[in-house]
Amino acid sequence: MMQLERWSLLIIRESMLRGLTRFNDFQMSLGVAPDLLAIRLDELVSAGVFEVSPTSDYVLTPKGLDLEPTISALSSWSEKWTEATPSGRALRTTAAWPITRTPVIPSPHDLPVDDIVMPDTAAKATAVETAATPTATTGPPAASATPAVSIEISLLGSFLLCVGGEPVGPLSVGSQRLLVFLALNDRHVGRAAMAGRMWPEVSNERAGISLRSALSRLDAPTREAILTASAGLRLAETVVVDLRNAQALAYRLLDNSGSVRITDLAPASLTALSSELLPDWYDDWVIAEAEDWRQLRMNALEALADQLILIGRLADAAGAARAAMKVEPLRESAHATLIRVHLAEGNQSEALRVYERYSALLHLALGLTPTDRLSALVEPISKR
């Protein structure tokens, strides 16, 4: 069962009586917030009341056109009862259901019905209607608000969404991409710019429809964690993103002011810094972020190894150095870090072996030789 609430009825009326089919036309005619209009249109499309044409028009389906007797009956009712209700409250129904002139949009509470129930249609969760006319409250507020549901988004290794500690899925491809885009940006991003970057191969209007559809398919807690404003969309500060935590860790390790915490030297740090950002995603906006993370984590892994050397955890330091070498096998500074670890251990033969392997690899790949700085690390032991 699907309940068609007031704003949905207004949208159907505008399409049926005024022939509106474009998103911008609905918005201008109804004066409704874009977010609310997008959600309602997506729900009506999912319910089979509208369909989206190849030109991005919202067209009533036979199922939607079947509502014509209901819409006409509501219009007739509103024209008849234009004065006052028995309680004395005036109804602005002439403005609510005009047929021959430009509508003056009423408060949803002035419409003559609460909802219409349509059978054989899957119910959809209703988003918070930030733009709807606020309802009056007759009592004191609740003693305590319901605690917010924890939401975690993982981008390292692979995508994963957890709500309340439980994995959520499967998500549509569009919804996954929406969450990933917002997780990669810690500021408001304009809808048009966001849609254009995520769906560059289609028209701007079609990209906007895809964005609204992706947003509407999220479950209620996740959708409410996406903040909407005139500046665009962003994730709430309470949403936990593993990449952001790993980036903060990397910056602390690279900071020379002593901001490193004891927990930053735990094995979990090596795991986080060794993880790639969505390695199986090939969108341009993901690849660019993945390269930035690659460079940052290589530096952070070497810094982690240096910190571990200072406190004598040499085996862990060697692991961090090798992780940096796996990210970029030709990176000299990573090999230099591992050589320092072996020298601190007193393993001179291991230090020489690392140097010789790197020297051979560098010559084979690029025809180069190690720098004097690297050679100086093993010079005291290579001449013995």
C-alpha cells in the first residue's frame, strides 16, 4: 500500500490539470523546496504513477491517469465549500484546487483529505519534510530525543555501509556512488556540480534525476544523515568515514610538533595505512582521490616506521617500511627506511641485501643507480 500525501496529490493535480511535466515547472508552480519535490517525484515514479521520458519529462502513466476522477472530485468539493467549516475555520480551497488560473499554493493542512491509499504499490519511507508548513504543537516537547543511529562508511579496501553497527545492503549503484562522493568531500557540494561530476556522460537534467533517485533509495537513518542546505549536500559530522580517520592519523604521524598519540603506533594503524582507496572503482573523481591517498599513506608509513624505530619496536617498523615499498617498489625512501631498521637490529647482511635488490630493480626498470644518500647508509658496512 502506498499513501499519497498532500504534496504528492498537488504534484499529480498540476500534471493532470495544467500539463506540467518538468521538474523546474513543478517547483515554480508549487513553491515547494527542491529536496522535498525530488523525493516526492521519485516516490511517484517508483509507485508507477509517473514515468520519466527520455527527455527527462515526468509523464503520468495509465495508473496515474486513473486518478482523474479522484482529482476532479476533490476540485469540485473545494469549489463548493469555499466559505467556512462548521468550526468557523476558513478553507482557502479556491486557491487550493484552481482549474483555470495560476494556483496560489495553500498550506498542506488546507487540503480536503489526509491521504489516498493506493493498493498493490510498495510502501516507501517518507523523508523529513523540511520545507512543508510546520504543524502546531499542543503539548510540551518530548522529555528526551531518540538517540541518533550510528552510521559508518568504509572506503578503504572496499565500500561498506553500516547503520547501528550492522552492514546495510545491497545498495543501488547510484546510492553507493552518492555516499562515496559525499564521504570524499568534507564540505557542502552543490547539487548541480555533484550530479555533473558523478554522471558526466548524460545531460545535466538527467544527471540531476539520477542524483535525486540515488538519494531517495537510501534508508531513512542514512538519508537523514545527509545534510541539505542552499550550498548543497554533505554528510553530518556524526557519520564516521574510515578514510577521514586514516587521513587524520597520517597527518599526525607527519606532524613534527609531537602530536602523535600512543594509539597511533598500534597495529591497526599499519592496517589502515596499508589499505587502498576503492581499488575497483574507476570514476575520475575516485581515481584522483585514490592517488592523493596513495601519496599520503606512503609518507605516513615511512613516518610510522621512524616512530617505531625510536621506541625500539623494530619488527613492527620493518612491517611499516615493507608496506610502503609495496605501494611503490621503486620508492627509494621506503627502501632507505627498511635499511635503517635492519641496521638498528644489527642485521648488516639484511641491510646490504635490501640495497642490492633495490639497486638491481632500479637499473632494470629505469637504468638508474641509487642516490649517494642511500649508498651512504650501507657504505660503512659494504667496505668491510
